[in-house]
Amino acid sequence: MLTRQWYREKYQLDRMTFRDLMWAYVLYPSIQVYAVLFISSIVIAVGIFSYFPVSPLQLLGSIVATLVAYPFVEYGVHRFLLHARFLYQSEWTAALWKRIHFDHHQDPNDLRVLFGSVSNTLPTLVVSTVPIGFSIAGWAGVPLSFATALGCFMVYELCHCMQHLRVTPKNTFLRRLKRHHLLHHFHNEQGNFGITSLICDHLFGTEYSSAEKTPVSPTVSNLGYQDEERLLYPWVAQLSEHKES
């Protein structure tokens, strides 16, 4: 019921204030789920630690390693999954791709398609964090690493929202992040994949800060899903037409 009520509202980030965004953020069901899981994971980690104690340095190591790995996971998912074309080329994954990224590039200010869905984000976080936590701090490190990634992802969601909000951040780094991401949406989607960090774009040569030196992409809003692609793989187009009707 709460999810339906949230989605019945209209949330256009270019018309919202920071206060409007914060209310929408804390009321969004997925954010509430992440918050509950974040607290629960820490409690579980404490419980496991009481039965299988490890060095505090190992616990700290699982947190630090997750923090280091997170920007790379964020970058990898965005560049190689969300911007990959194989998802819309299959009838089985077309709806998934439409929901998790195509709709966002079609209307970057629509908050309803900006947030990730629990069914997609949680498996990604689990797969990314379980090996890190277990290899460094055993079973106690697993929920601790997962909680760290959940905290990072909640920050990611808020940061992503603020980058589309018509508010200029006072912090220099946040202003740079905002420009970095808006160029990705409105100039050329083939670069600037980082949302909360610039390091991976810099390391892998996909960062650009000047619109003058980078050509405008003709597929910045449709991610290459046009012309022949729509004819060969019609499922996203059919879903879009069904939604409009």
C-alpha cells in the first residue's frame, strides 16, 4: 500500500526543493528496507562476533575493503551492465533494462525511475560483499561488509538524486560530481559513469569534464535503442507504448 501511494505522487527533481527531496527519500519503501537491513546486519555481526571472535583489525579491514571496492562495483555495474545493449536484446531482460536505466535516461528528473529496486540492488550487494567480509573477518565480517555496502548505497541514492535536483551544492567536490553526472546525461553517455566517485572514470579513461572537447552523443537519451534496434528488439518499445496508453 505504501509503495503504491509513493508511486502515485509526482516527483520531478527539477521542480523540487531539497526539503521535498528529503521527504521523498525517507518515505521511499526501498530506502526504508535498506535502513532496516543496515541496522539488522550490524546487530547480526555483533551476535556472530560474540560466538566467533576475531581481531578488531579484521573487522575494520572488512569495512575498509568494502569502502574501497564500492566505487569499482558502482562503476562496473553502470558501465558494463546498465549501459550494455544485451539486456534489451533479450525478451526476458528487456523490462528489467527499461526499468533500471532506459527510463531514467529518457526522463532524468523523474524520481520514480531514479531509485533502484530492492530485487535488483540487494543481490548485487550480497554478491559483492560476502566474499570480502568472509575472506577478511570470517562470518562476522559478512554482515558487517554487507551493512557497509548498504550504507554506501543509501548515500549513492541520495547523491544521485541531488545531482538532478535544481540546487547547486556548496561543497566543491559535490559540485564537481554534479557536473560530472549531468554531462553523462545531457552531453555524452559514453563517459562519466561514476556517481559518488570520480576515481574509476579517471583510472579507466572515461572521465571528461569539458563539453567542448567531447562530441555530443546522439544516443544520450535513448542509449542506442533506436531505429534498427527498436525493430530488431521491440520489447522495450512495446512496454513504453503500453505505459503511454
